[in-house]
Amino acid sequence: MHKDYFQLYLHSKIDCTHYTTRIMRIVFTPIIKLRRTFRLILARVLVFWARILFSRNSARIQLSYSSESVHDGLGAQIQRHLSVEAFARALGATHISMPLKQIAIHPLDPFQSIEEMQDFLKTVNRVFGFGKNDIETFKVTHRVNNLTTFGLFKILVELITNKKVIHISICEIYEIVDLLPNFYAENLSPRRFLMDVPRDVTPENFICVHFRQGVGGKVVYPGQKLPRELDVEYFTETLSKSDYVGKKILVLTDAPLSSMTYQPVMDQKHLWDGTPKFSNGKMSISGYDLKKAFGEKGFEVEVISGGDPLEAFFLMLDCNILVMSRSSLSYSAAILNRKATIYYPPGFWHPPMRDWKK
């Protein structure tokens, strides 16, 4: 046997894998693009007919967000609510605004019990105008976990064949709205969200950087293909492209300064089962000194770690420049912030608006 047999075998295997990957990419990329194009065309055709039918029958078609069926953080809950509202308004349906009933409590939230969370949600619902309609006065005829283009087609058929009122309570509608993301800009007015919310930091000309970490270590959460956490280099390089001179830079983050162990409230422990770094009812979270990390790149920043997520949302809604993270909290603020320059993160699973910078 040749003395370099194993090295040669290893190199040939690597080359084979490399070329196989390239061939698969060449073959499947056009197929994936074609599939997306087909889905986009189908969605636009269905939305076109839905607009006609819904506008003629607006009193008979009602859409609402089913918040009681979803266990997620504040940002994800807001985004889902706004997506259903934007979709309903775009199609001319009656939007029934339901209150947020629950959110997942995160380690650095100022509320750490179910009772405190419920009190916090009273403020959220008041500020956003969620729950203006009494749920008891509306009879839900359909509950949909994920409204797809096929689901929309079935609704159109029922609207034609059935003369009764149809009220659809929806958990998620991203398959349609993510294909037509400008539904948000075209159908949501940010003015009604600009309420007098108490803030500790209120600079007039400032930049927000949203650094979403999760538990740290760039782990990938169930159902996602990429980690939420981005390198500090991404944020500093993005700031270098923006007009940051003379502006205050606020870094809003869920990362603690020092590593910590967090024990979720008993009623929500099941929400964290199967997530990274969660074991025996406790979560291990990596600390991150972001003031030092940004300082090493030449940026002087103020870091707000944890605290009121509603306050963080409104800071991102008011800022002049927003550097997003892979997070529903900064995404929801970005779709409502019409004055800011928005920097969209690479690899995020929700699409950008037309005028966002990549």
C-alpha cells in the first residue's frame, strides 16, 4: 500500500464532496427559484381575486389573530398580530382586533411571574390598540394554524358558496405575507402606535442597534436554520456605512453582562423544552460585554441589557437609523418606522421592505 494512501484518499473524498455540492447547487438553485416564482404568482393571483370578493363582502369576512393559541415572545406576537391586520386591510376584510393573552417570559424581562406578565400585557394592548373588539361578540367559524395560499383559495370558495358570516382566527400567515411584504407599509399606519410611552432614554438624534443573542454561542433554535446571534463585526461594519458621526448609539440586547443561569416560571417551562442550553428546568446563558466589544472596534455605545421590551420597541420605532438583528422585535419596529434608515440582517427568514439596506 502506498505510504500516502490515506492522505490521497482523504483529499479525493473532499474533492468529490466539493464537486457534488457544486453540482447539486447548480441543479437545485434554478428549481428553488422557479418554485418561489410560482408561489409568488399564485399568491398574487389569489390576492387579486380575494380583494374583489372580500371588498364586496367585507361585512361577511372577518379575520383576527389567535393570540391565545401562540406561546412566543413579545416581538413575535406583535409581528403576527400586525401581519394579520395588514393582510385583512389589504384585502378589504373586516379586521377584528384581539388582545394579546400571553407571551413567553424571557430571562431579563422586568416581569417574572404570570401575574406580572398579564399586567404588562394590559399596557401592550392599550398602547397598540389590541383588543378593541370584544371576543365574545364574534363567533369564530374557523381556526387556522397557518394560512397558506391553498387555505386562502378554500376561503374564497366558501365565500362564494356560503352566505353566512365567516370569522377566521389565524395563528400565522407568513407564507402569504412574506411573499408580499409591502403589505405592511401599504396598510399599517405607524401614527397610532406613537403613544406617550415612558422612556428612560429619549435622545433626539440617535441610532439603535438591536443585538439579539438568545442563550449565546450562536446556537440554532428548533425550526430555524441559522442562529439568531450575529457577529459584532456585522454591526460595526454596518455602522461604518451609516452616518453615525455625532449620533448617540444605543445597543439594545437580551445578552446579560455576565453569564447566568435562569429558571423559567413553572407554567412556562414547557416552552423551553428542546431548546439549546436548557436542561433540568434551567437555562444557561452566556454573558457578553458589548460595551467593550464595540469599544474595541472604535465605537462608543450605550448598552441597554434587558429591561422593558416595550420600551426597546419604541426606541427602535423612534430612531433615525436602525440596525436590525434576526429578531421579530426589531423587524416589527422596522416595518412601522418610516423615517429611519433600516439595515436588514443577512440570512433573516422574514423578507425586507423595498427601501431597506442590506
